[in-house]
Amino acid sequence: MYKGHRIGPDRFDRGQIKIYIILLPIAIFMLLPLVFIFCHAFKPMEELFAFPPKFYVVNPTFKNFSNLMQSARTAGIPLSKYVFNSLFVTIIVVAANVIISTMAGFALSKMEFKLRDGIFNLNQAALMFVPAAVMIPRYLIINTLQITNTYWAHILPLLAAPVSLFLIKQFIDGVPNALLEAASIDGATPLRIYWKVIIPLVKPAIATGMILSFQQVWGYLDSSNLYVNTDGMKTLAFYMSTLANANNAVAGQGIAAAASLIMFIPNLILFIVVQKDVMNTMASSGIK
């Protein structure tokens, strides 16, 4: 049975000590931004504005979070509405990205048809466009479709996921053709092969696509800034980004620090849950 790519040996060996000596300081250095985000959210005002700045929190406090909750209670739109909007849009976009990327990856990897290479090259070209380059075309399309101030204004710009498609397609390339041919001989249709063979074998790539899509949509601000004018249709990321400006300069910094941690935690939890699959996918795509 296909087990996928494995990373690292099964057990510890003394020969690995020199590798740990090199990698441990690098890992600690890469953890420092995470530590700073957590410490920063619990800093009292005097530590937030201390000079020189302090990396660690000395006297942790929950006042930043209490100020955040108080600010949410005094807002015209309940915080729960922003949370619902973000969760709804995120779930729809992530699910759509997974379906589109896996189906397109299966077709581009294992099916023969005209313009197959051209379509994949077009997907690769899409990786070069920064969001600012497509901002005006997106607005024109959304305005022409008359979906401003709707959930579709949040969802439509994020349906395309070139990076996810590339990674999933590369992973599907590693699935043996003989396995698909055997399923076809047994009478399986392309749709059944996709659902019963491809999907179970590319779960690591799907997990990677999910986390990439989640990171993109969870903190996405352009839709709330450009395509939505109704406050009740804006997302949690937009609301959190306005807290520092909505309050005075001193209290707003503490609220912004707490908001940054709240927005970051879902990304961290999701990555911890699927980190093994993410690393397997990176290994597979990198080997090719």
C-alpha cells in the first residue's frame, strides 16, 4: 500500500547529534517571533512603550484582552457577527479550494487532453501576480456581477489557489499510473478513481492546500476594504485591524497586540494539527 513519503529516521542514532547541534539553534531562532507575539499581547502599557523595547513580558496582564472585549461591546456591530462572517467565508473558500485544486490537479496530472500543458503554465504564471496587480480587475468583475456587499464579494476573489494547485498536482504526479489503470480495468469511472484512489493518496497535499487557503482568507482585508461597504458584512480581520485606530493611541496599541494574537492562534493551531502532512507534501514536491 502507498504510504507516502517519510521524513527522518524511525529512531534516534548517535550520529544525529551533530545535526541536532546545528538545527537546535536555528529552531530556537525561528521560534522567537512566536514567543514575541504571545509576550507582546500580555504586556502592560509601560512595557509596550518601553525604550529600549523589551522582548519578553515582565509583568503579564490580561488588561489588553479586557479592553478588547469592552471595545467590542461598545461597537455598533456585535463581535459575533464579524466572527460568523469570517468563519463562513473561510469554510466556503477552503472547501472550494480543496475541491477545485484536487480535481484540476488530477486532470492536469493524469489525463490527456489538448492545452493541458498550456493551462498548467497559465497557473504557474498566476503565481507571479501580486495582489495589487489584480486589485482593479477584481473590483471591475465584482462590480459588473453586482455582488458588492455580499458574501460572494469575499469568496469569489479567493477561489483561485495557484499555489495549492501546483503542490497538489506535483503530489498526484507521484501516484503510480498502474494503480489508476488497474482501477480503470475494474470498471471505475474517472470520478470514482478521483474519489476512491486519488483523494486518499493525496491527503498530505490536501492538508497543505487547506492551511495555505486558510492563511490567505483568514487575514484577507481587501474584500472588506474594497468590495464591502456594509459594516455587518465585513470580516473579523477587518474589525481587528481597525481597533488600534478606533481607540486612543495608547490603549489602542494594547488592543492591537491582543487582536494580533487572537488572529494568529487559529493559524498556529491548524499548522500544529497538520504539520506532518505539510512536511510530507513539501518533501514530495521538492523531490520532483
